[in-house]
Amino acid sequence: MNTTQDDYVREKTRRIVGHAALRRASRIIQTWQAEEQEKTRIAKHILLITLLLAASGGICFYLFR
């Protein structure tokens, strides 16, 4: 009887620890994805600003040459 209880406790403990590990991994992945999305957003803004500055420079060069 004791072995059966030990097996039951071991199995339940493994499940609880496994679920906790999966939740932690999920949070880590979600944080990583949010950081990557933020980096993508920043890169798009930098690209837009660069294009606007290049266009402005081109227009100024064309007008004042």
C-alpha cells in the first residue's frame, strides 16, 4: 500500500512540477516574442525616418544645386 501511495505522490509531484515548468517556459517565450515585436517596431520607425531624411535631402539637393 505504501508503494502505491509513493507512486501516486511521485506522479502528482511530477505533473505539478511539469506544469510549472511549462508555464515558466511559456512566459519566457511570450516575453521574448514581445521584445522581438518591439525591436521590429523600432526598426520600422528608423527605416521610415531614414527614408524621410533621404527624400528631404534629395529634394533639397535638387532645389538648391
